[in-house]
Amino acid sequence: MQTWKDYQKQVPDNHFFYVRSCIRQSFFPGAEVAFLRIMQEYLKKDVFEDKRHTTCTGIGYHSDIIPLETIMTVVARQLALMTEAGYKNLLVSCVTSFGIYLEILDMWHHFPDKLAQTREALWRATRREFEVPQVVVHASDAIYHFRDELFNMAQYSLVNQETGQPLNGVEHVGCHYAKIFPQKGFGGAEFPTVLTGIIESWGGRVVDYPERRHCCGFGFRHYLVQANRGYSVSNSKVKFESMAPYNPDFILTNCPGCNMFLDRWQYTLSEINGVTYDRDGRGIPVLTFEEAAGLVLGFDPWVLGLQMHQVGVESLLDKMGVRYSAKTKYYLGNKNEVKPEKPSVLMV
Amino acid sequence: MQPVIEQMRADIRFQEGLTACMNCGVCTAICPAAGYYDYDPRKICQLVQTGDEDILTELLSGEEIWMCGQCLSCKTRCPRNNTPGYIIQVIRKISQQTGLFVNSRLGRQQLLIKRKIGHSILETGYCVHPKLVNPEEHPEQGPVWNWVYENGESLFPQLGSNYYKPGEGGVRLIDETSLDELRNIFEETGAVKLFEQIEKASASKAKELNLSFSADADNEYMKFIQE
């Protein structure tokens, strides 16, 4: 009998239409660049991006200022660009967008009138037409799909170079990856394997901490409105307290928003409570799956953009044996080097 | 005006989100918002299932409907395939369309979101972009983000980003034709109308409270709703 634990989704081997993430390109721009480089240069895949694509409006939709009919039509416009370019496999950088695309395709399937109305609205607004995609793939699905092939090209692994032991990784898969449509994510919502498979294939050990499936606390309107951010930080705190006893070497994330929160809230909590969730006062490094892939393949950490993380990644780099220059971390081209101020608690 | 329950039933998310809730409370047990706020999605389903106009009108005016964080953990766990998170989306929509959202503190914040995220989408083509995340409004981002924010022109291109320039890549300047198409979609599908409804109801509330109100952020009502 097939169980969720063994559940595998289909990922095409080639020809993808890529749509970016507002949050990932703002906070982790090197991650998207690395992903495209890995797909195109290392794996020799055809990945096409149309510069005319926009936000899917998902953050606005989940904070209730964007009507359903509007987001459906914006999504339809992205699909029209994909159709015009001759692609059928949609490759999505953002977990919120991934959930949005799946949800809208599901609604169109259940309510064909809504699909017809969307086609009409898109035509009136843009004179464009679209086909629904054959497959919707999250970018992490692609890395998971090609994980063994990538590891054959690896320069480093998720193994402690001093002890020879696997590094301990905790993962956070992000609510909208598989909680909305479990059958569309590797391992479903209960046993998500998209990140654990990557960690284990690259030599690491996965720690199944109790609050692994708990939300990072984005809460859309709760983070967007400054007065509500206590909601967001409180939920991340639940996760940190749950994972800390296992002394993880790193956190691996799927969703760009989750990555940002799990990084930044460690700083915020250290300033509020004077605590960090590691033993050395440096915090737990947080990586996106693209950043992890880049490191394993030997990308320079500062070309990957890891200097944009508030929690320093050097403890992980040292354990992996990654060669890097501490001096060039905050290099800014021709400008005089200006370093970020040091936090009062979190050691950097 | 149609009864509230009929307005709800007209939305396909309500049809998908509420089939036959037996009030078991699994949604509340798994809900991150229930762990933080005095919020209970089980109760929301119970109240909606009464179909009572007075109860539903009170719900549209209240704080509770704005507490859900839209993680949709409830969708995974409901043994009857209900999705309280979808029901919340529908209730919030009607609360804004009817103007009742201004009767709650959390509801009034919709004006902030409309002016921040809504305007960003129409002006840039992004919900969020680096220059929108001003360190003064985001102290939680920490000193590294301050450094990124101050040095974006140098840093982002080093990482392969286009950073507000025309062409391809991350954080690129999205062309005017594409933005016009986005604006046409907003006009065609009701987003512009919703934006106007949020502004109009907020202006009325400001007048009722005798607070100044304007299109920019420098007014008493905007300060009031940020508290």
C-alpha cells in the first residue's frame, strides 16, 4: 500500500517556464541566481523566464486586498506568457505562489465557469489567451528530483569534516507547499520529503523535531502590519524552542518567507530575550534549498548572497570545510567597505 | 442587499470551504492563530452554519475574523474536508465590501495593507521589493538588512540581480506595458473597486472619530490605525 511517506510527485526532466518570488528576489537574490545557474549550466536544462511576468499578487490575496477574480486573472496572464513561449511546465520559485497556482487550477477544475470568466477577463484586459499548465513544480521539487545528479558534481557534503559525522539539519517545508494540496508535494503534508531527501542525499542527518510542521508565523497581514508582528515572532519562537534541544547545525527551508523569518526572528528574539538557540551564541544558520545546493556545488558563499543573512553562516561553512574569505564578506565593489553594525546579543 | 449568508454562498471558496462541519475542533487544535489570539475557527464555522443575519453581521464587524494567519493548516486536518481559512477569506471580503471592517481595530488595518502592498503591486509589479522594506518600519530585520538597504545599488548587482534596472533578472524594473496590463486586470476584475471601498469606509470612520484623513500617511487616522 502506498502511504504519504512514500508519495512521489512527477517532475518533468526538462523544459520549464520559471516565475520568480517577490520575497526571494528581495531578500535572497543570490538564491534565485544560483538556482538558474544550477539548472541551466550544471544540469543543462532549458529554463525560460519572461521578463514581463509580475508578482502573482499572492501576498495581497492572502492579506485580503486582492479579490479572487483578480488573482485568477493575474495568474492567467503569467500562464499566457508561458503559453506564448511554448512551455507547459510551470516552475515556481515561491511557496506562496506555488499554493496559489495549485489552488486556482483546482478551482478552475471544479468550477469551469470560473475558468471561462477568467479567460474573458484576461482577454478584455490584455488581449491575451492561455492554456493551463501540464505540471506545476516548485523549484525545490526540481532540486529534489535532480539531487543525486547534483551530488555527483558536488565539492562539499553535509558532513562535519572534523568528525566525519553527518551534520544535523532541521527543515521547515512551509505551509503552502503541501498543506493545501498534499498530493502535490513530495511526501504530502504529514511526511514532507522534499527537503529531508535533499539533506540525506547530500550526507546530512535530519532531525524530526516536534514542531516541524508548525507555521513560521508569517500570517500575511500579521507581519505586514507592524503592530501585529508579535504573532509572527511568537510562532517562530515555538519552532526554535522545539528544535534547539537537538542542537541542529543548520535549518533548511523551502519557502523564501519562512527563510527570512527564521533568520531574522533569531536576531529579534536575541535582542528581546537575550537568548540564542544554539550553544555558542551565534544562532542557527538558515539556508534556502538553492543556497544549500550552491554550497555543496562549491559556489562562493558571498556570491550566493549568504552575507545577507542576519545569522552568520560561518559556523556551518567551517563544519562543511567550505573555503571562504572572511575579509570579502561585506565587499561592495568600488565603494569603501562598510560593515553592518553588530547586534547586541547575537555573535557575528 | 442580499442576506449575508447568500453573499457567502455566492463565493466558490465558501462552497469549497464549508460542506458539513461537525464542530470537532481539530482546526482549532492545529491553528497557529488560536495559539496566539483568542481565536477559534471551530466557533467561526459554528456561527456561519447558523445562517443568522444578526450573528453574521456581528461577525463581519468583529475582531476575530482578522486573526487568521492564512497558513491553511486547517485544510489539511479537517476530517470533513472543510477549510475554515477559505471561509475567513469570504467573510473578510464581505466585511470590506460592506464597510463593516472599520468597526474593528484589526479590520481597520486593511487600509495600511491596501496602501502598502496594493500600491506596490500597481506601481512596481511586485508585492514586496527591497526598497519597500524600510528599516525604520522594520526594526526586526536587524543591522544586516540596514546594510543591505543602504548599499543595495552595489550589493544586488554583485549577486546577479538587476536591481530596478530594465531587462531581465531579479528585482528588474517591470516595463510600463506589463504594468498597464496589470492595472487593466485590477480595473476589470474588481480590485480597483475594492481599493475604493476600503478608502471610502476608512474616510467615513475617520470623520466619525473626528480624525484627519488624507491620501498620504501623514494624517491622524493612519496613525490611529497603526496602534
